[in-house]
Amino acid sequence: MFEMNAAFFAVAVPAVLFAGISKGGFGSGAAFASASILALVLEPAIALGIMLPLLMVVDVATLRPYWKKWSTPDAVILIVGAMPGVLIGAALYKVANADVFRLLIGGISLGFVAWQIAVKAGVVRAARRPLGLVGGLIAGGVAGFTSFVSHAGGPPAAVYLLSRRLQKTEFQATTVLIFWAINIAKAVPYAFLGIFTAQTLLANVILAPVAIVGAWLGVKAHHLVPERAFFAITYVALVLTGCKLIWDAVT
């Protein structure tokens, strides 16, 4: 249980707004920062349970602007590959405690930033040849697992999609379609595992307008805001939240 007081909304509203902007305009890669931020003040399962329906609202809000602009073959490969990853995440949830999920969310947060810095520095380079079916299924499996445990499926999916050399809007549209499908798949085990509660659903109803506004802002920002500025803010937030979650888990 948690209290929906002023302190909760002071954290939740910016986090949900950020998720909408990220998914609506900059791919799903950074949207999981919202779950990381919420996990600072809530149990990880509660943070995940609150964020999933809101991410699904954003998915629906952003499908129309990018309708049929996606790469269908690439989306299908990643979605099919993601399903076993979702099942593995559900199995882990049944046996792991909250600190394991704090470690996972914190580690994925720091890993995302490290990966992006390595790419920018040229230490890691995009595949010279497009990844094929096997590579796509593996990337999808990792995306399904990380999406289940922290809503962080964007980076592994991006590894595959970037190798396919998609145009910016095609990349964004494909990402929207992929995580619309993955989030629907996640909702089923989330419900059976008790991650959704009456209280989290009430929070969803209250925060849904914030998610929609964020999605609208993200679609507008897709063509107006430099990605470098947006992701610079994201990296700082992920480093701070990741370190705090890891510290809380080990102490």
C-alpha cells in the first residue's frame, strides 16, 4: 500500500509526463526512467504496476500519428522474440524479492547510460551489416525480459533496429508498435501476479491525463527538440536514480 499524497504526486506527475514525452517523440529507450524514478519512493512492484497502464495509454495515443509508418517485418521479429523474455521475467518475479528488482532496475539504468556513452565515444559501433532473424529474436527476448522487470525494453530493441538503418520516423513508429504489443503481453502476467491493485489503478485514472499530455508534447517535440538535449537530461536522471536504487538494495 502507498499514500497518494502531495509527495507522491510531486514525483509521479513529472515521471509520467517524461514517459509520455519520451515514448511520443524519442523512442521508448528512455521512458523507463519514469519507473526508476517512481521506484525511489515506492516498492518496485508498485512502481511497475502504476507505470504499465500509463505506458499503454501513451502507446494508444501515439499509434495514430505514426500509423503504418513502421517497418512491419522488423516489428514482427522483435515482438515474437519478446514473448519468451516476458515469460522469464514473470517467472523471476514469483521468486525474487523487492531488492532484486531494485538491483535490476538500478543496474539497467546505469547500463543504459554506459552503453550510450560507449556508442557516442565510438567504443561500440553499430553493426556494419543488418542483424538478421536470429539477432532480431535474441534482441526481442532481451527486450521482453528487461521490459517486464523495469519497462526498459527500448535499448535492446534499438540495437536491432539501428542495425536495420531505418529512417528517424520509421524507427520511432516501429518502436511504438513493438512496445504497444509487448505492453499488452505484459499486462496479463502483471494481473495474475497481483502487480495491479485497486490502488494502482486509481492512480492510473488520476495520472492518465498527464500521460496523454506528455504523449502529445512528445509527438510535437519529435520534430522540434534536439535529441542530444533530451537525452542529456535523461542520462543524468538515470545515473542518479540507478545509483540510489542499487544503494537501497545492498544496504
